[in-house]
Amino acid sequence: MREWAAKHRWESILIVVLAATIVVNVSLSPFYLGFGNFVNLFWLSIEKIIVVIVMTFVIINGEIDLSVASVMGFSAAVMATLYEGGEMAFVLAILIGIVAGALAGLLQGLVITRFGLPSLVVTLAGLIGFRGAARVLLEDRSVGDFPEWFERIGQQTLFGPFPVALVLFFVGLALAWIILERSAFGRKVYVIGNSADVARFSGIEVDSVKVRLFVASGTVAGLAGVLFAARVGAVQGTLGETYELDIITMVLLGGVSIFGGSGSMLGVVLALFTVLNIRNGLGLANIDGITQTGVIGLLLIGSVLVPNLARRYRLRRPAPEAMAHGPP
Amino acid sequence: MTANKRRSRVLGPLVVVALILAACGGDSGDTTTTAGEATTTAAEATTTVVAETTTSAAAETTTSAAAGGEAVEITAGDSITATFLPKCTNIAVFPQANSGAEEAAAELGSDPAEFVGPADCGDTTGQIEFMTNAVTQGVDAIMLSNNSGDQLDAPAQAAADAGIPVVTWDSPIPSATGESVFVAQVDFDETGQVMAEMARTILGDDGGEFAILSATPDAANQNAWIAAMEEVLATPEFENLVLVETVYGNDVAEDSVTAALGLVDSHPDLELIMAPTTVGIVAAAQAMTQEGLCETIKVSGLGLPEEMAPYVESGCAPEFALWSFVDLGYLAYYVAYGIATEQIVAEEGATFVAGRMGEYEITADPTRDAGLRVLMGPFSKYNAENPGT
């Protein structure tokens, strides 16, 4: 136990924070403990946390994808525009929407690897560009009135009390966990994140891994955009705006280094649970939106400060273990 | 250290700084496309709209209602729990509306409703979370100014399924899904009529050129009002009034000033700027005052009396109109309380007495395909005789 805690410092801290959050929530609101609320807690942020899974890979790989929220909006806008045209089977419109997300990811991945440009800059352009495309497609309209079965996907339950998107999230999470921490591909993601040059000399196809991650990021963002549309029953050009911040916040809070090369899926899951529980608890306690934003902001500052200060402190002491960046 | 590592050393902190700024700042400057954002998006004044001017209005309503039998007087009973959910909490008119709701709660011996909502009006999906939480809390009633178009259908339906009345005010749920009744501030068609009449009063019978300075191009309520006004302008009585252009200041003070000055430059014969938004009307009056143009170009529209007082006095804005958000919140609370305590039923023809505001009737909403409406109305017009402050 103590050994595990020493090896997983950040995860241990998160467990304590999460436990404290739950205790505070229980004491603040009698409505917190309840199965319905537990489902709502995930469901209200489901699109964000689905994208968090893939963002974890991207950041561990030493890159960042600021365009995810815009790609969500773009995919949903493509789907809505095709649907509105009325010529096409809606299923096809959904698929094309998601493929549009994948292509957005592919384009950015290729620009980053072929031209050696920083992903921060390229995906910032993507953030602006794909949002612009979504706004151009939909102008100022709100497209809704989707077929009933589509809205049911977003709003009704599939297995027992779980909406489809929630099932997708947990299945995706399990798969991602295995791929990141138990597969050769996951190992490459860490190695590249630690040093792309070392990875290249070791014969790892760095560019290919990066492009595949950006395609995955675009695809998942596209899927999340479609799920968002199904959940709220309407698509606007602003769909998902600023979500990239919440998504990246959860990944960083999970102890994933913004410099790449380190972090664990467990940490991210704990961070995600913590953020969702804090939001839910504050909401149920009728704390206003401004304070909620403030609390999450403080949490973010803490999450980037603490690990970096700790790392600096550890690096000053010549302890060999301090250099170990990889997964457990 | 590798090149890649060095690069990320530089970029990392950049990202972090950007994130912190964004997370803490919200997006206050954002004028995102929001159905129904707007005149309601007033500026920073915090004083309360004087209720006095609308009491005469309520008296008029009293005489016209009462068709459907004895009106139920809503009286104090059990204390209820309720959520008062505005479009956002950072705009002056919404706390004003809440103060009206608090006044009503005090009269009815009930605990005040929880005043919660998104911090920023640009956050159109934020209301979903507050609605869902209110249902989880099992409140007795929800009072909502909808900022999310049809996106609140599902949570509003969930509330209805849980037996929680959803009373909308200021901005309804377009499809009326899950909604008990909409407490409308004014008739949206009447807004067009009132604006046209004010324009005629100011321009005189011989008429002249005027322009509209609106909020955002996609603000649903402003667009409905402008469309209604254009219909009125098409009638022979108003043929001398020439609408030369409609411009948008996005409900941002600086943008609105720029747009107003642009109008002056492009229309030399302009005599009036009509701004159906509390942000735009102040900006236009400021711009005309600073440029010394108040003698030739007047300003009118929808404005908060406390913000417009100096311009009424200077003659720059001879007349403008608005409804009281305090009264709107007060009436919304009475309706929600009446339904939650089963004193009234949300159905066509039901009549009731809401405290100091008098008698009202629930009718079908003529401005939507479905849904019920309680019409607060009418406007209060403010001018030199009735500055409203």
C-alpha cells in the first residue's frame, strides 16, 4: 500500500481529493447519493470525458490537440447540414459527420509531421478554422428535429439505466487503458513523448504514431459531436465551444505531464471523477456558476503547479528514481 | 536535452497560461449566437426599475380578463422549494427579476427560490445542467428564462415527468415541451407597434429617415420585434417613416457606439436611431451626445430608465420603453407558487390574482404553435413627464 502510494504519488493525492470531494458532497446535499444522480453526473459531461480518453494519448505523446471542441462542432454541423438537405439517409449523414472529424484529424496530423510544426500552433489554427467552418455551414441557425431514434440514442437508456454514450465511454475507457499501458503501441506513445529523437533512433515510426493519434483524436471528437447533438437534440455552430479547455484540464489534473512522456490512465480517470463530482456537488448545493468556474480554475492552477514544483524539488536532489518518467 | 524536449519546455508553460486565463476569465467578451439573448441583456446598472409605472397596466388587464369565471386569489400556504434559473447571472436585469421573485416569496410566506444559472450568457448549454440538478433536488417548481432554444426539451420533460411545474418567463421553450406556462413580459407583436409609435411621435407626422441598432444578428427576440415593427411600418399610417438600415452592435457597448456612428456617416438625412436593446440605446445616446448631434438625431428604443435618465433630460432620447423585470420575476413566482401548491391549474381560461399586480388569465400562446401564456404587459413608456426614476 505504502509502496504503491510512493510509486503513484499523484494518483494517491487524487484519491484523497476525490474522497474528500465525495464526503463534502454528501454533507452538502442529501440528493448527491443516488443512482440517478450518479448517472447524470457522467451524462451531463459525457462528450467531454469521451474526448478526454484520447486526449490523454495525445498529451502523453508530447503533443496537444486544441481543435477537439471545434472538430466536435464541425462534425455535428456537417451531419446537420446533410440532414437538413433531406436527400440523404440520416445514418449516412452521421457517418459522414464522423468521417469529417477523422479527416480533420488526419489533415492536422500530416501538417504537424510533414512540416515539423508544433501541434500547439497547428491545432490552434484547427480550433479557429473548424469552428469557422461549422459557423459557415450553419450560419446562425439551430438545426434540430432529428429522427426520434437519434434523440433516443442520446437521451434514453440502453442497458438498465445507462444511456448509450455512457456505455461507449466505459467500453472506450477499458480499451484505451489496455492499449496505453499493456500494448506495444502504448509503449511507443510514452517513448515518443519522452524523446521523439530517441524514439526515432530506436526505429519507432514516430510520424506514423503521431498521425494515427491525431486521426483518432479527430474521429473521437467527431463521434462526441454527434453524441452531443443526440443528447441535446439540436446543433448550432457553437456546439461544444471552449470544451477543449475542460478536456485538457482533466488530462493535466490527472498528472499527465504537459511536456509529454508521463502520466497514467488511472490518474486521468481519477481526475475526471474528481472534476465531475466537484461540479455536481457545487450544482446540487446551489453554488452559482461563477464560483464553480473559480473552483475549477483553482484546481487547474494547483494541478499544474504542484507536480511541476514537486518535480523541480526532486530533480535538485540526485535521486535516480526521480528520472523515471514512464508508466508503472 | 533533445530539441523536442526544449520546444515543449517553451510551449508547455504557454499552454498552461492560456488555459488558466481561459478557465478563470470565462468568455465575457463573447457575443455568441444565442437564440433570445438580448434586450434582456442590459448593461451594468443595478438599481431597480420602478414598479409604479406598471400598476396602471395591471389595472387594465384586470378589466379585460375575468372571462373564465371567478379568479383564484393566490394566497400564502406551504413554503415551497424552487429554482429561479435566468439566462445568466451576470446581467443586471436578471438579479432584478430575482428580487421580484423574492418579494413574491416573502408575501407568500415561502422560502426564496434559489437564484442559480450559468455565469455567462454565451454558455447556451449551461442551463441543461442547472435544470437537471433542480430535478435531482426534487424542487417544487422551476422558473426559467430559456437561453437554449429546444435544447432544454429533454430536461424540461424530465421535470414534467417528475411532477415539477416549469414556468418560463422572459424567454419561453419554443416547442413548449415540458413547460407549464410562459409568463410573457409583453406581446412580441406589440413591441413592434410600440417602437413604430415612438418613432412617429419623435419624427412627427411628416416623418423622416430612421435606422435600427439591434443586438446580435441572431437574437431571436430582437428579430421578432424588428419583423413586427416592419409589418407596422408597411401600413398607410406609418408610410412617412423610412427605415433606411438595420445594423448590429452585438450588445457590446463599444461595438454599438461604432455602429451608431457608422449610421450617422452613411445616412446624412438620418433623424432617429431606434435601438431595441438596453445596451444599444445607451451606446447610441452616448455617441450622439459626444458628437453633439442630439439636435438632429434622436435616440429611442428599449432602455432601462436609470441608465437613460441623463439623455431624457438632455432631450437626446425624448421617449423610450421597457417593462419591469422586477414585476416579471414577481409574477413568475406567483404563477409557479400557485401551480406548485395546486391553487391554480395550468390550463387555458384559468384566471388568478397575483398579489399587487392584480388579475391575469392563462391563454393559448398566439406567438407559438403550442404552449400557454400569461401576458404581463403592457409597456411602460418613459419620457420627460415620466422619467421612471
